[in-house]
Amino acid sequence: MVSSTDIAQRIIEAILAQRLAPGTRLGEQSLSMLFDCSRTLVREALVRLATRGIVTVSSRRGWYVVQPSHDEAREAFEARRVIETGLIRRTGPVDKAAVKRLKQHLKREQDALKGDDVGQRSYLLGDFHVCLAECLGNQLLADTLRDYTARTTLIAMLYQSTHDAVQSCQDHVAIVEALARGDTAEAERLMEEHIGQVQAALRLAPANDPLANLREALAPLSPAPRARKGRAAAKDPSHPAPETYLGSLL
């Protein structure tokens, strides 16, 4: 028998794997059919996720995955920065069992980067931060980080993050190496830098610009250079051939 906790966990995992996008509608009837349970159980799971800031409800739209605003995006990353650097700062020596578990997680990340399953890769990169909190001995913060990591995953999807997954994995490796040799100050610095780089990769316009999206959409296009006649034009590096317009390929 599935429980409301199971349903909530599956939704969180789907978000971390980028399989549920911001704004996705979560119909109670559809979910009850999918999980073969009552709508009451589904509603309990959704209410639980709403209190955690993962889903929201509207009288007109019903339940749907949240679409964080610019301010909420900044707050989520700031919360993660405070929690994760503070957790590392206050930790003592990390035991060998914890280091082994973290390195096993890193191996799974590296294997996922070699494959084609983007969802698995995304899930593991986000789950690293939850795993780290668990290995540092704070389950309460691990649970909190799972929610914040899910929200920042939604933010990355919504605001078209350009952050490199390979770079994220390399950052994780460096953090674990610092913890393994007992250099918590370096691990804290690396975590601060890592979260900052992920946040900086978001396409967030200034908070005081209400026309940001429309301004970007209506920005003038750069005119393609005119092609010169004759073979010389094709060979002349100072006059490159015009790039193919993406719209012609759709």
C-alpha cells in the first residue's frame, strides 16, 4: 500500500530528475489512478508538499508545481548557502565510513555523466547535497536541503541555467577531498563558491525590471551579413557566410 509520504517523495524525486517542470498541473484524480490509491491520500501528500513550498493550489487551476519568482530564487539559494556552509563549518572530523559513502555517490555521478539519462544525472547532482548533510550527521538539515534542492532545481529549469553538470561534479569531488583530509575551512570555501557559481548561471534579470521577459523577447535581431558574389566571398574569412536561421529548421 502506498502512503502519502511515498507519493510526496516520488514527486520530489521527479523534480530533482527534472521530469516535473515548474507549473506542471498535478490533478488529484490522475495521481490517485497512477498510484492506485484514494484521492484523500493524494491530497494529504499535496498538502504536505505545499507546506514545504514545492507545490501550490489555486481555486481555478487546482494543484501545480510552484514557479518561483526572482526574489524566491535568490532566497532559496541564500538559504542553501547559509545551511550548507554552516553545516560544514560546525562539523568535526569526518569518519572513514562517511567519506566512503560520499565517494560512492561521486562515482555514481561520474557514471551518470557518461550516460544519456539526463534525469538520473540531475537527480544525483542534487542529491549529493542531501547525502553530504546525512554524512555530516544532521538528518533534519538533510530533509530541509532535499526541499531546497528541489526548489533550486525548479529554478534552474525555469530560468534556463547554463551551469555545466561536469563542473558541478568536479566541485563535489573537490569538496569531498577537502573534508577527507580534514580541511573544513577549504571545504566551506569550496561550497560557498559552488553554490555561487550555480546561482550566477541563472538567467535572472534585475528584480526591479518588470518588463525583463518581454524586453528580451522583443530585442532586435542582429542582421545577417550579406553574401558576396563569386567564389572569393566563400573563401574570404572577413565575410563569413550567414548562419542558418533556427526558425527555418523547425
